[in-house]
Amino acid sequence: MFINRCRSTTITALRFTQVVNRQLRKMGNSESRSYSPNQQCSSSKIDSHGTISRTDSQVEYVEAIVCQSTDLKENEMKVFDIAEHGKVLLVKQKGEFSAVGPKCTHYGAPLNTGALGDGRVRCPWHGACFNLKTGDIEDFPGFDSLPCHQVTVTDKGDVKVRAKLADLKSNKRVKDIGIASPCDSTAVVVVGGGPSGATCVETLRSEGFKGRITLVCKEKYLPYDRVKVSKIGTATDIEKLQARNQQYYEEANIEVLKGVEATKVNTEERIVELSDGSKLTYSALYLATGSKPRVPIIPGIELSNIFTVRNFDDAMNILNQLGSDKEKDVVVLGLSFIGLEVASSCVSKAKSMTVIGKDTAPLGQIFGTDIGKSLQTLFENNNVKFHFKTTVVKCNGENGVLKSVELENGEILPADMLVLGIGTTFYTDFIKDSGINLLPNGAVIVNDKLETNIKNVYAGGDIAHAPVFANNNDQMSIGHIGLSQYHGLVAAKNILKRETPLHTVPYFWTMLFGKSIRYAGCGRPVSSLIEGNVAELKFVIFFFDKSDKVISVASCMRDPVVSQFAELLHQGKSIYKKDLESDFFAWTTTIN
């Protein structure tokens, strides 16, 4: 009756032998689990200047004295050269030294400028966290862990670091996926090929799951970096955006179904029905289908050259329509992150760029009017125009092609292109009759393990109405890549019955005309306090609840303060307005 996906993923004895041999060859290279910092050296004789030795696993290492033990203070991070072969980040904490890769594996931020927590370092740009003892990535964005190197301290106080040459070159490490059985009686189906689903399947394999794994991707691509989608033109090669290549999934024995989506879930029989007519049976199910762009119901919205921004094809369609002749009048509807990122990345390619929204300033609802006005000036200085306190009520066209938009205030603007950035709705229609509890808006209600009301059915990412640790564990639906990846990690561990409750600290960011804006925390503030120069867009803003507790912190060009606050929240600590009176940043010394 059902298509047997186990049979479609079963490999021949020869194929399985090839997979095993590849796995064995991978052991010890830069894609394997990093060298344990507690492991004893087994190299040949090495002098103090560092010479290369070859181990019996055919992996080249280098060992060198990088500094003296007194060169680092307690809770200090420094980058050192390891001979002439590369750099390592050395950290001294609780009297012990750790050595890991010096750059975040996401976009290469220098970790020595980040936030040092208790046993981990947090990226100053986007909040990814790495364990200092293992190098493992513990919070996101990003897919790769850091290489972790062995450190020894001699009786003379020499600090030696021993590292794989390949790790020094790559500065990243893919967790060992082990050797998966070609088929088993247990099967996990992950619906959603975004960052959450991709992280879930990787975690399942790297944590030792031996059964079948099927990843259902609505798009025709392998999972990729969605951060760059709204930054039109920053990446046009889908293969370079993909987190992993096809060989990775084959070697991990993860079946990836591309260009197909789930249409129904039968939780009684544990079956997922797909748009191609096939059916998957599961032991555990993870739903991470994400969001779809909201489209206003207005006359003319069906005209061509009206775009949403959610996936790679959306970005390429916008880029192709813009062309290279700067002849398009472009209108963007939406004053939040997506709309502003599109406007800032496309204005140089357009004849004109106009952003429209109901607020009185860009990002005004988040940062307030003063900061919003400074952002407005930044955009206007870069040839972006604004229309505030209005919206698009009609799209006018000729021969099915957009030509202008009519605003709520009656004004008509020429428009060869309209880009919509006015929020999202959830991809959960297919589970409305499944028995899974949903909110009226379509969000999936889950507990602190991301499990729904149906046993062994989990949900994460945008669609999950889940407890948020930084918000007193109140449930919220939050759409952001870092959080969605964290959900994928937590879901995988709980599918494996390794009780792992959520410990969520939301972290957001954007880059607008070279200005980096970060935000950590959540909740509705009643007041705020700004330190810095708003006009120059170099500031930190503290948001308070009614008890004067700081519930979130945002900054522009003031790294790593937001990462430091995120780490403070992660540790369950709080600061109040009174704690800022004598020194705005005294609290940063309490996180390590």
C-alpha cells in the first residue's frame, strides 16, 4: 500500500562497503571530531620551535610553544601563531588553558573580540557559541564546529599547542557522522529543508542515531544559508550557499527528497503523505516547515514583477528583473528588517528606490523614533526615499505587468517592481486535521522539549510556539535562523531520548549600508536608555520592563556588547536600570 522509503534508501553491500571505507578514511582529517585537548601526545620528538610529525593515522600535526603561562590573565582570550602554520585562540579560564580555532565558522568573525562565557565563547557578530573544551557548536547560526587543539604547560611555564595542520588551514570541523546502518526498524522523518531541519538530521547522525533519516525539502535545493536571501546579489551560486553537499548526505545515509512537500500527517498510523503521491512511515517526526511571506489582498496583486523574499529563487528573480541598466523604479513595502535589507542591497541597481510603511521611521517599532530617524537619514543619504504612515492599496498594470502603485493617501508612484516585506504566516495548513494542537494563527504548540501533544511528534523553527528561557519561559513564536537551528539541535537530542530542555536566548542582527545592528533578548519594553551617539549610529540601547529589569539590548557598531548580554541571559542572570547608573557595562565582567 505504501511506498517503502526504507527500500529506496537501502544500499547494496558494495555501496555500503564504499560508505564505510570513506568513513574510515575520514577519521583523523579536518572533517572528523577534533583532537581531544585532554589526550596525551603520541608524536615523535618535537623541539620547542615546532616541527611536523606524522601519526600512524597519516595525519600531520604541528606542536609549538605559543606563549608563557603568565602571558594570559584569568578569563582572557588571545590569538597566537603556532609556528608559521596558522593561528589558534588560546583561552585561560579557571586556571586551565584551552585552544580552539580563532574565527567563527559562520562568517569568520574574530572570536577573541567576542563574549567569553563559562566554558564557551560567543561570536561577536551573530551570537554563535562554541564549547572551549571540545570546539563543538552549541548555539547558532552556522553548521560547523571549531577545531580543538591539545594544550600542555611545562614545568617552566611554556604553553604548548599541538594541532592538525588541516585544522589550522580550515578553521572548521564537521562533526563525525559515524557509520550509519543502511536501514533499521526506526525511522525519523524531518519535514522542512531549512536550517532547522538540516541541523536536526546532522545532529541525529553525529549523536549516534543508526536508523533511517529522511529530510523532506519543498525547494529543489539541498539546505542552504538563508541569511543572504534578503541581501539581494550577495550570493548567486546555490552550491556555495549550501551547508553540505550531496556526498555528505550520502555518506551520512540521510535521504534528502528535494522539490517535494508534505501534504498530510496521519499521527495515528505515523504516516506523512507527500505531494508526489508517496508516503513515509516514521518512528519520530520533526516538523520545521517555516514561514511563507504575507501577501496583501489588494487589487492588482497578481500582476507580474511583484515579489516576495523568502528563498533563493525569490532573490534570483528580483536580481534578474533588476538587470544591470539601472532602469527600474522599485518600491518596497515594509519598514522592518527584510524590507530594509532589500532596499539597501538593491538601491545601487535601481533607477529609484522607495520604501513604504505604516510606521513613522524605519525599525521604529523596535528601536524607537530617535534611532529610526537616524536610520532614515542613513538610507536617504544612500538615495532611498520613504513614505511613512501609509501603505499600498492598489497595484496598476498594463498587459499584466506592474506599472505603478497607489498609496493609501492617494499618491501614485511609478513602480516597475514591488517587493513585499510585511511579515509571514506559517506553513502548517497540512497538519490542521492531524490532531496536533495549533494556535489560531497556525503556530504549533510545543513543550520545553519541542514535543507536541502527540507523542514522538516534534516541531521547531518559525512554526513552534515554544518556551523562551530569556522570556521567563513564556511561549513565543520567533522566526530567525539562529533560533531555528538551535531548535533542530534540541529536537534531535529529545528524539534520541536525551532529555534536553530548551534554553533559548533570541539573537537578531542586520547589516545596513555597512552599519551592523544587533539585538538580544525579547519581551515588550516599557522604557529604554541609550548610551552613545545616535546621530552617528554608534550606540547601545537598553530596554526595560515595568520593574526596570533589562529585558533586551541592542547596539549599532558597538560589538560585542549584545553578545555579552546574550551570554548573561543564557546564564540566568539579570541586570536592572540601577546597575547601569555608575557604569553602563560593569555587568560584562560577571559572565565568565
